[in-house]
Amino acid sequence: MFLLATLVGLPVGYYVAHQKYIDSEKAAGLLSQEATVDDFAKKEFLFADRQSARYALAFAIKTHQEMETQGSPSSAAQKMDLGWCYAELALIEESAGNADPAKKYMTQAVQTLKDAGASATTEFTIRQKLQPQPPATPPADATAQPGTTPQPAGTQPPNGNPPSGDKLP
């Protein structure tokens, strides 16, 4: 009886332990993939054309969903990332004139961000946070007109005309 239990128990135990290792390895791989894909999608949203950003964000959302179905526990940060992916995708759909998907994605964004623990999350606050921000530091000479070179006071630019506001002596 002992021999039979050993012959059956060892392979079953090995299989179960091996499957747990494989599952945790898949979860670790998905975690790395999620971070990379999410970062790429955010960059596409900021700097690329609308279609590329749409594809990247949809793939990031799909990766987040795969992680949830694999059984790996989602952290609050991962849920926040997912919520922002939904929000960015909603804005892209809205700018493309697709009102129904935009509304659906924005609703999912609000709900996901609330589930992640973000307080006071509304559509308005999400839109505010995703608006383009002005540069933190102004250019060296914020008063210069575009296409002109700042001139020291009392000097003439190359075309011979005095700078605006200065009079020739």
C-alpha cells in the first residue's frame, strides 16, 4: 500500500508543484510585459498619432485583463494604470468622434480608478489631469516674438530697422 501511495503521490505532487511554479512564472512575465506595454502606451498617447495610440492603449488594456484572468493579484498601482489607459482611450475615441465607445471607456476609467482607491475621481478630474501642461520653465526670453532674435537695448537688428520700442538717436 505504501509503495502504491508513493508511486501515485510523487508524480501528482511533482505535477502540482510544477504547475504552481509555471503559473507564478507566467504572472511574473505578465507583470514585466504590463509595465513595458503600459509605458509605451502612455508615450504613444502623448507623442504619437491617434491611431497608434489607440492600438497601444487597447493592447495595454488587454494585457492588464490577461493579468487579472491569470489569477495574479492586481496591486492598486496596476489598477490605477488600467484606469488611466481607459481614460486616455476615452479621450482618443472622443476626439475621433466615437461618442459611444468614449463614454464606455470613461465610465470604466472612473470605476477602475475608484476601485484602485483614488479619491474624488470624476470624469471632470480625469479630463483635467490629462490636459496638456505648459512647460515648467518659460523660454529664456519669453518676450521675444517667434522667429526673431533678441537684441541688446540700443542696438539695431541686421535689417537696419530699430527694435520695436527703441528710437534711433
